[in-house]
Amino acid sequence: MLYFLLPPLKEYFFFFNVFGYITVRTALAGLTAFILSLFLGGWVIKLMKKYQIGEEIRPEGPKSHINKKGTPSMGGIMILGATIIPTLLWADLGNTYIWLAVVTMAFFGGLGFWDDFLKIKKKKTSGMIIRTKLLIQVFLSAAAGLVLIYLGSRGKFDLHLSLPFIKTCVPYLGWFYLPWIIFILVGSSNSVNMADGLDGLAIGLTFISASAFTALSYIIGNIVWSDYLKIAYVSQAAELTIFAGSMAGACIGFLWFNSHPAQIFMGDVGSLALGASIGLIAILIKQEFLLFMAAGVFILEALSVLMQIVYFRMTGGKRIFKMAPLHHHFELKGWSEEKIVVRFWILGIIFALFSLTTLKLR
């Protein structure tokens, strides 16, 4: 919105020329998101306490989590608001990718909201039936995939697959891109959801991933940088820098309230939306494989659950980890919650930095 209002004023005041630069608008969007998160935080916490919208703790979980029961939940609402509003203010709303990112975040957030609502209404930790929840995720992902395939038929999205470390091999997928998109979005949204188990863990890791994709979106949407690094140039990806920057700012703002001891949890409304948004950015900038690096800790968390389930069924009840996801394993080994969170953040930063170095290593 402000993108259309401020830059034209440069005819009268040269200073307004700066609002045409993506770097400036990204910084302002991130700052707006951070301030908005702080502003919304106290109000949302009071609202959740007033209507007794609190977290239900799994009885089979670590005993140290029992005292977290009743902590206000569904804080993801403020994350979504603090991401979407600055994006609409500072991004070019004529950009198709921006609208696809905003709509995807909103719909996955809506699914998470309903799941959280059922948990609170029934006073259970299960929420929606897992199969139903997964089917809706697949449906939403397929809808986004069909839009991208349509854009591909109009020359507005590249249906070739970009492979890491290889610049010459770019296989054309066509309609086979659809199952790949579904896999990325469903996997990404659930990975963040699984990591949301300790104060500040998931939101801190999301900030790291969002920051990495802010840089990646800018590089890939900049013809000079993309040509220098010999990677595919995606013209519309540049505006995604603002969306990713807004997400990073919203995450930092939410971390203010979610740091240990947490005053509020993001709930599925936050984790599903953030995970799907990161996955979609990776798809739009043609760097899906870098998602496995930039969001490496989320992948490890998801793999630990998958490995635990498979091994449990194959061995008739034996476990690889004391408890899955992985952060619970270290809790039961005696690590403090704060130590696990900080060490996982450190690992997340290493993964994110490695994802950026691969651009030149190819």
C-alpha cells in the first residue's frame, strides 16, 4: 500500500526515492512487524487469559511441562497479523508471489486455529483427527501447487527443478511439480509444528530460517547477484524479501513473550502457518533443496519422530530416542530447557549459514 503512495512523492521530495528500494522497505517491514508484535502481545495474552484459552499438556510428555498447563495459547494469531500487515503496507501488491504467500499463510493459519480451538473446546491435546488434519494440509498444498502450475503455463513460474551444487542440470517437472509442492508444504508445516515444544525453540529457529530466506529472496530476485552466482534469476522473488523480513520481525517480537518462561505459546495457528510460509518461499525462489539446510533443525525434529515410529513398529515396542521429537530426548537426558533451546539455535544458525554458502559452492 505505502509502496504505491510514497515513491511517487519523490517528484516533490527526493528523500521519498528511498522507499522504492527493496532493502529499505524490507528493513521497515521487519521493524513494523516487530513493533506490531510487541503492541499486540500484551493485548493477546490478556484476551487469552480472559477467555481461559490455555495450553493442554500431553500426559505422556516430560513431567517438567506440567506447570505449563494453562499458559495462554494461540499466540500465532499475533504472528500472522504482524507478518501480513507489514507485508501489505510495504510490498508491491501487484506482485503475484506476495499474494500467494499471504493467502497460504492465512489458510494454513486458519487450519491451525481450528485445531487449537478443538483442543481448547475438548480440553484434550489431540485436537483434530490426524488423518483429517493431514488431508486438509494436502488439499491446501495442492491448491497452491495448481496455482503455481497455472502460473507456469503463463510463463510466470518456472517448472524446472533447481538442484543444489549443480548448475547445469535443471529437469523440467511440469505436472510432476504438484506432488513435489505438496511434499514440501506439508512436510515444512508439520516440521515446525513438531519443534514447537519448548519455550522459544520453534520461534527462534523460524527467525533464523526466515532471515536466511530473506537474504536468499533478495539475491535470487536481484539480476546482478544471481548472474554473479550463476543461479536462476526469479524477478518476482525480490518482493518476497519483504514478506520474509516481516516474518523475521514478527518472530523476534513474539520471542519477547515466548522466551523462557513463556507467557504465551504460538499453537498450531502459528506453527502450521510459519512452516508452510517458509516452504512456499523456498518453492517460489526455486531453492527447495536449500530448505533442508536453512531449516535443518526442523528437519531433524521431524526425522526423529519418523524414525521413532518406524523403529517402534519394526521392533515391537523398542525406541531409538527416550522420547520424540528430538528436543524431548535431551530433556529426559537431563538437559535444561534453556540449554536445549540455545544449542538448537546455534545448530540452526550453522545450517542457515551453510545454506547461503552453497550458492557459491555450486
